[in-house]
Amino acid sequence: MTVGSIRLDNFRNFRELELSFAPGVNIIYGKNGQGKTNLLEAVYMLSITKSMRGARDRDCVMFGQSFARVAGKVYTDGGTGHTLELSISGEGKGLRIDGVGGTPAREWIGCLPVVFFGPQEMEIVRAGPSRRRRLLDTALCQIKPRYTRALSMYKKAHEHKKGILSRAGGKPSLALAMPEFDLKLAQSGAVVWKERAGYAVRLAATAANYHRRISGGAEDFSAAYAPGVPDTGSGAEDERGLAALLMAAFERSREHDLRAARTRTGMLYDDLDIRVCGRDARAFASQGQARTAALALKLAERDILREELGEHPVLLLDDVMSELDGTRRAYLTAPDAEDSRQCLITDCGGGFGGLKNGKTIYIENGEIREG
């Protein structure tokens, strides 16, 4: 997959911008704070519909403006072109494919597969569980529309349950609605559980191969899905069995949840247990080991997306090249390899050495100059 061009209106610090990209490696040079990451964020939002930085939609609208728009021309590996347009306003978010509006997010996500690797990705190993859940969710939402639906349903039901728990102390009758929302959580959570578990197995195996190659075989790597439902011990794999396990866990926890006004179990407590040389990487990995593990996971994500979608995902690399040695940079970019068709890379300068560029773009104060 490639992004041929992009147009931004009132997006972040870009009042109006039109920019084309080359099929290969595109390097976006600029000092800190000039808007390099904003360009990658715009492309990422054309893929996922959300900011990779976790920003609110309204924060992507230029200050003083009422709307923002991101439009891009994208091409499949076979050469078929499509236009994607995302708009943000006070009325919400609008998605259009080839000029047709009203596209639901579950049909949009996956039209432009991307893999993002930025400074925050370096912390996948050492960060809290939410960061590793996002690793799973970002990939699964691009390849499994049913997962996107189930995750959205789970989060909505979870918010309702949180509301009940926060108010039930002053109005005990609200607790009568708990079983209804627990059932919704169990049904949608079973899909989330099954898909995360299956994807984690593939991710771990592929990442282990990359980790072995990058480290020269000096270190062992493993990763395993750790569901947020403790002590199940049943080995259930089908969705009906997983839903039953979830429902039983919610029932066991209900009295505690009402007293504490918060829930303590469910898929929003999931984690990915990453180990290097058999030890918990979050607690014991060195900085170099953590970076190698993070890189292996992102390379594995790239391969799985390509296998599932039949398209090469676009690589979005944000200010990470200077943090990686030549071997690791080569694994990410390799413009002559089958691993990647297009990379969009931001850099403050000096992180590339002899890398051959498809295109060089310079940015300063939101203004673009193409080299």
C-alpha cells in the first residue's frame, strides 16, 4: 500500500497543505516542533481514524477553527487508487471513501494499513499494560472488523458499568442493572479475548524470529497473552466458553466492585507478558534489550498485517532512527526488500547515514519544501 498524496485543512498547525509522497522511502526533515509528527499523525488518522498519540479529535483542529479535514489518495499494491477523507467538527467525525459519506469506522479501518514506530513504541516493553493492549488493538482493528465492533461494544458497556458503580452507593437500586451490562461485557469480551489470544500467538512467534536475528541469537525472546480474568484454569477456547468464564468472573467480583465503586476484572486488564532470557522484560530488560524487543514486535506486526490483508502496510517512523544502530535501521527501512513498499520517516537530521531516499521533504514552521 502507498500514500500518493495528502491534503490537510486546519489540521494541527497546517492551515492548507498539499503534499505528494514517493513509493519508497520518504524522509521528512525538520527541527523539533516544526510539524513533522503532525504529518505522520494525519496519515495515521487516515488509517485508524484516531491519533497515535492518544489526542482527542478536537485537539487536531487548528486553534480558532471549527473543523479540520485530512484527505489522501492511496494505492493498493496492485495499483488501484482510492480517496479517503476524514473530517472533524463539533458534530463529530465524518468518513468518506471515494466521495461516499457515512462510512462506519469498522469498514474504513484497514483501507490503509499502517505500522507506526515512534519514541513511545520504544517503551512498549517497559510501559504499563495499556500500552501493550494498544499494540494488540491497533493491529487487530486493521485486520478483523468483528474485533473492532466487539471492542467498541465492550468499551461502551464498560463505561455504563462504571457509571452504575460510581452512583450505586447513593442509589442502591442501580445495582439491579449490573447483570445486564455484565452479560454485554461477557459476550463482546469473549470475541476480544479469543482474537487477542490468537493474534498474540502469531505475534510472539514472528517477533521471536526477528529478535533472534537482530540479537545474533544471543538472547531468547518470548511473549504470551495474559488475560485480565485471573485463575480461570479451564482452557476454554470457544467464544461461548470464554463468555461463560467472563460472566462467572463478573459475578464473583460484583460485591467487591459495588463496595469499591470500580471493577477489577475484564479485558481492560489484559496484558502481554514479554520475557527476554526467561526474565520479565518490564522489570529486568536493559535499555538495549527493551528496544530490540520493541523493534521485533513492530516488525512482526508489519509481517502479520501484510499476510492478513495482502497489502504491504505503510511504515510511519517518527524520530526513532537516531536511536537505533545501523543494523536495526536496516531492518526497518530496507527499501529493496519485500518487507516494505513505503516508509514515511521523520528526522531532525543525521540519523540515516547512507540510506537511499525516495524523496526528501523539509518542514519549518508548518511550511513544506521538497528536495
